[in-house]
Amino acid sequence: MAATYCLGRAFTALAALLLLSFGSFAASQIEVTVENFLRVLTGRIPPSTPRSKRLLSDDRSNILIYMTGHGGNGFLKFQDSEEITNIELADAFEQMWQKRRYNELLFIIDTCQGASMYERFYSPNIMALASSQVGEDSLSHQPDPAIGVHLMDRYTFYVLEFLEEINPASQTNMNDLFQVCPKSLCVSTPGHRTDLFQRDPKNVLITDFFGSVRKVEITTETISLQQHSEMESSFKDNQMDEELMEPLKYAEQLPVAQIIHQKPKPKDWHPPGGFILGLWALIIMVFFKTYGIKHMKFIF
């Protein structure tokens, strides 16, 4: 799971449960259980839990939840030892909404019969995507001959390929994300649900959930800070020490304009589908028109 404001590789969510940016929550494999996952979402965690393992969100936060693994009709497995159901997930999102723990939520799941996981959602401002419809399998991609297993699922592979072309200034919207993996590539039929979402998907930028831009509120109000006498004395001592030190200089950094307006890397050209077959058909037609069928014996 990844919170918004983070532009990065989607496969980081495959190895463990991750909450990036505000809190940077990272859990080890032992800690990734259904109970802990639901507690992080709803905020029902012990007071002793460190900030690095909390979801520090509020009613202005856009949350991205990306889940992948073995699943079925209405459930997703956690480490092949327990399962989370679509009802449990829907109720957790409702608790988040009631507690004002998110503004908008994007849910993406890559598993067999993935669309069944968002059928029970009923909370506002949730957009959901799945790699397969009910009754369909979600297939793997890119096998590694060295270890003899597939490293990634098809849907995740093409979503990652799509996201790698996004930059912070991109105007790509959610409708483009819906078209990332058609059935000709995924073999399964990806699905999405937008009826709970208040905005039109064509007006929702990808960078609203996959982006490194933090929203800042500017205030003109003045806040007066009262310092205690002990704090004033320590502040004066620190100020004298700083005056004795040489002035600090910041290293030159990459201009923001170059980051915002960076050019996407060029894509490798691949022949369109049917190009090779059409080329061979053209060669055969030219051959027949020139020599006729009586010369076919010289080919074979």
C-alpha cells in the first residue's frame, strides 16, 4: 500500500506493505497480517506504535492502496496463511471515512477475480481498479529462467511501464490508466469502478495519487511565540556560537524547472501487431504476380 505524493515504482508494494511520504510506514514480512493491515488503515493501533508505522493521514489526504497476491471470489490471501474478505475491506474503508482519514482513495488490486474485491465498497470518494473480472484468472508475466518462476504479474507489469512515463507535470488522467492493460495484453479483463467517486475520472490526474507534489496552505495570520527565560538564555548561547562559526553555504541543487519539465524517455519502437505477417503476405503476392504458381517448386 502506498500513500499519495510518492512517484516511484509500483513493484515496491509487491514485497511488503509500504506507506510512503507522510510517515513512511514499512512492515516486515512477519508484520504483514490482516489484523495489522486493518489496524493501520483504521488507526486502531497501540499508543506505543512509532510514527514510522502509522498512517498519518487526515481529511485532505489522497490514499493509494495497491494489493497483489493469490485470491479468489471475494478474498485475498495474506502469505497463504490467512485471508481478507471484500466485506472486511469495505468496512475498514467506511471507518476511515467516518474518522476523516482520507479525502480520496484509489484502490488497485492484481489478483484472480480481482473485481470481486471492490463489489462491496460503499464509502464515498473511492475509485477502484482490478486486473480481472469475477470468474477470470490474473496471469503472470516475465519468467526468470534462473530461478524458474515468474517475477511479476501481467497487470502490474503494464501499469508499472505506464507509470514510469509519468512526471510531476504530467496531465495524464485516470481514463488513461483504465486503458493500460487491454485484454490482448493481460489475457484477463481489467475492470474499474467509479460510481462512488465524486469527480469525473477524466478530470482526475494521475499525479493526484502518483506524484511528489505536496499541497501547501498559506496563511497571513500572525502567531506570537512566548519563550521562557531558560529557553531565551540557551538561544542566546547558541546564537553566539553560530556567530563564531564560519557561514554555511548550500550546495547547488538541480533547478526545479528542470525536474518539472523533464522530457519522458523515448520508447523503443516495436512493429505493430500483424506487421510481420502482412509483410510476408505482400512478398508472396509479389512473387505470384511475377513468377506464377509454377515456380513454387523452386521455393520448397
